[in-house]
Amino acid sequence: MLPISATCWPGISEVIDRSHLQDALRFLTIVPVPPSDTATDPDWLSKSLKYFPVVGAGVGLLSAAVWLFTGAIWSPAIAALLTVAASIVVTGALHEDGLTDAVDGFGGGRTTEQRLAIMKDSRIGAYGAIALGFGIALRVAALAGLPEWSGAAALVASHAAARVTPAFVLARMVYVGDVTAMKVSYEQAPVRADEFRFALMVVIIAALPLAVLSFTAVLSGLLLAGALAAAFAAWSRRLIGGYTGDVLGAVEQVFEIGFLLGVTAVLR
């Protein structure tokens, strides 16, 4: 736990947990993180979910720095491409991999069993390649259409907000993949209401700079992103009866794309 006295802020020791923050950082990025005390706990994922937006905001800040730096040297298109590339590198293409595998399975399989088998296959099919290409292209194009500081603010908000989507999926759907073949082992456990509130508060703080520039842009981004992410989750429920780790990554990507598109629709 962080060395903050509970008498200064009652309940803070239950709110901020360095071990679970390390778990979130280790899972979502390639940043070297020392082993935590909770890394082997069965419910480590659900406990660290509230810190996903925190890590997302960090990825967004890094992306914003790249966007501002490269934008001072090259055209908006090149700056946007390098910015998206930087976010992919720092996250180890975790979410892009999920989108590719999920769309491959949904598009290539005819039964639930076939779809799940395709999603476990490390090879990339036509459906996944097309989804990956369009996903990156849409993010680059949307970012390139934004003014300099609006783009920076949108990056922080989009990365933070997109990382909270797995919590909603976990809370409303069941895991249907092969537990023995999970890329990352964890036990499905409920996310507490206070953990949801913490995550949402982080998203609100991350979105404040963009809201100062245009509250309408934030609202447009959230509405479009939420609709697309909900549609993808519903698609997953219909085709495989629930979610897998790949679906969580895909939902994050769809939300991120939708948010940037919604913001660009207002601020371009």
C-alpha cells in the first residue's frame, strides 16, 4: 500500500493499491515493472481493472507528447502516423492483437467452436488484417484532422476512456474461451461498485482538458465510441455467447476509434 495515512483521507488505503497498479501497468504496457505481491492472485485482473484508465491516461500523455513533437516537424498526417505507432509500441500491440483475432474468428467461423478455434490461431486471416488496417487508418486519419492541442487532449481522453470498457464487458458477460489456453491466467471475479467509480473518476479527469476546449466534442466522442463498443460486445455475445481476452482488446480498440472519430466530427 502507498504510505498515506488513512486519517488524512478515510478509506484511501482501500482506494490506492500500488500492487494492483503495477499489475495493470505490466498487463497493458511493455514498461518494465517489478513483481507485485498480487501478481499471482486468481482475481488480480478484476482488482487491477480500476487502474486501467490510469495506465491509459499515461499512454495518452506519451502519445500526446509524440503528437506535439512530431507535429512541429512534419505534416499532420505523418505526425498522426508516428503517434499511433508510438501507442502501439508502448502497449505491445495488445489491443490490436485482440481486434485482429476477434474479427478473424467472427468473420471466418460458422459455429461457436470454429470461431473460438480461429481466435486462438496465431496466424492472421483476411478479416483480421482488414480490421487491423482499417482500425489504424481511421485513428491516424481522425487524429490528423484535429488541431494541435485538441489532438493532444483527445489522445489523453480516448486512451483513458477506452481502458475502462473491459470492466463493463466483464461485469455483463461471461468468459467463453478455453481456460487452459488463456494467454494471461486470471479468475473471473466481480468488479466492485467503488472500483467502477474510481475508474470513471479517472476518465473524467483525463477528459477535462478536452472538455475545456469543447464539451460537445467529448460528448460526441463518448456517444459514438460507446455505441460502437456496445455493438461489438453484442456481436460477440451473439456469435460466441460471451467474451474472450481477444474480445476485450477489440472492444477497447473500437471504443478508441469511435472516440477519435466523434471528436473529429466536431473539431475538424
